[in-house]
Amino acid sequence: MFSSRINKLQNTFGKNGIDAFFISNFYSILYLTGFKTLTNDEREAFVLVTKKNTYLFTDARYVFTNPGIILKLIEPGKGLFFHLEEILKEEQIQNIGIESEDLRVHEYEKLKTLFSSIKTISLERAMIKIRAVKEDSELANIQKACEITDQCLKEIIPTLVERDTEKGIAFRIEKWIKEHGHDLAFDPIVAIDEHSAIPHYNTKEGNGIIKNNSIILLDFGVKYNNYLSDITRMVFLHPTKEMIDTYSKLLEVQKKTIGIIGKEKDPRIIDSICRAGLKEKQLPDFPHSLGHGVGLEIHEYPKLSQMFDDSLIENHVVTVEPGVYFPDRWGMRIEDTVVVKNNGAEILTNFTKEPIIL
């Protein structure tokens, strides 16, 4: 599995004019080698892929064994750049690619200073494009994460009652996921009433309480074998007719949008059709992208957006999440995780989208 992924990267060397690729992103390292450090932001590991070999650089706190990958321990007197210098000379590397969207400025400047004779080539999206097209095993993990998410909703929603708090509901979601042996994909968003009109509401700072005529937004996901799911569902307590009518219109637009994915490959067109559908129903536009890629990260390549200029490819996994927001009143969003197929999209999150009324 990992050797085939490394081969995919090596096969891009010719067209990119490089002899090696320096990997700094935590998730790209995990994708290529299966190795991960304790946190995703401490920069405790790097990878160098050359035409001949793959090298993993980390320290002795971690144990890693993979016969196809050469481990180089970072230790006193033999730091990262010591090892890099040896390898670049030994393999006569002249041009090295970097993850320009990830490598930090001070890291880049040190590379340029220490290896002034080596040409450094910035390759934006090179790794994330490879990661975006999911293998069968990756799709199976995402599917399982979605199934767990569906089951969590099935068991949590019936427990919701009047006077429940946003923090309390978020805690119950997290507790359920962890008691079932899994981890959160991200901190759950639980937004009640006027808070549901804030697209990326911070529940950690929230104080919303379920009451009569409340609208409750639940947005969360599960991590399974490092792969993630993402779902948003709406719950109502004695909803008004306006709420249900708005929800029905939003749901119709969301379903129609999913129906064109795969048949239409241009994310900009998909995004435009969705927004036009809302306008036709006299609903306001939403201030965020229509969707985003999901995999090892909760927001990754590709995006369903007017700003995204690449095409969708079979086995891209994306969310579809149009929303309607009325500031200081309430809002709603319906989100599914789907996998792109050539003639359509397969929905992976299958919890009901019928209005959920407590």
C-alpha cells in the first residue's frame, strides 16, 4: 500500500523537474509511510522521497519499522540537515520539491541557506492531489466513520430534551464516540436558535438552551483508522411553520445538488447551481463554500467553491453542505459526506434528513 503511494509521487518527478520531494506535512507523512507523531503540529518528523529511496527522519522517542523506508534518527550531532546533506550528495540530487502550502518560512530559508547549490522547487498541491483520490481501503475507512456517525445520531437525538444545553449535548456526542472506542474528527458544533445562524459557531463558548420553538444544529464527525466523516443534521422542538418550510426547501436544493455531482465535474458550476436553487426558492445565499474534501483531514482538497479551479475526479470524497442563515434569529445547514463517481455521487452519511422533531 505505502510503496504504491510512494510510486505515485515518484511518477510526478519528471513532469515537475525534480529529483526528490521533501515532505513536511503530518498527514502527507502518515499517508506515505503510516508513521505519525503524537501531535500534528510539533514537526517531529519529515520524509524525503528520492528516485531510489524513501527516508523518514524522526527521533528515538518513536519506534518505526517499515522495510521499504529508511529510518534516519535525529540526535545530537546528527540533525535533520546533517542527514539531508549526506543523502543529497550520495544520490546526486540537484532539484528538490517542497510542499509550499506547508513548509514554514524558517524551514525553507534554512534549506536554501544550507543547500545553496540545490534548486528548491515549490510544488503547491502536488501531495494533496495524490491524497485526494481515495483508494478502496481509504473509502472503506471513511464509510465506516460515516456509519459510526449515523449510529451516534440515532442514539443521541432521542435523548435531547427541553433545557438541554449546547455544551451538554456536545459532551454527550463526544462521550458516546469515545465510549464506543473512537475519536472525534473535530470539536462538535452544537448551535441552538440564534447561534445556528453562525456558520462556524464555537460551542465551547456557547450558552444556548433548548426551549419551545428551538432549532438545534448538530455538526460533527468521527475518526476511524485515521479517516474522518462529517455530517450536519437539524433537530426541532415545536418548530414554527416557517422553520419547516425553509428546511424542506433547503433539503430539496441539497438533494438536487448531490444529484448533479459526478455528472458535472466543475465545482464552480455545482456551487452556482446550488446557490441558484436557493435563490429560486427565495432563500438567502450562504457565506461559505458548498463543500470540502474529507480524508485524513477534515478540510482537504478538493473544494466545492467558486474559488476552486480544478475538476472533480472519481473517488474524491467531499461534503455537500448548503445552509440558510437569518442572523439573530436562526439558521440551518444540511451536510452529507459523499464520494464522487463518474456518473453520480454515492452518499456515505445515511442518517435521515426528514425533519427531526422532538
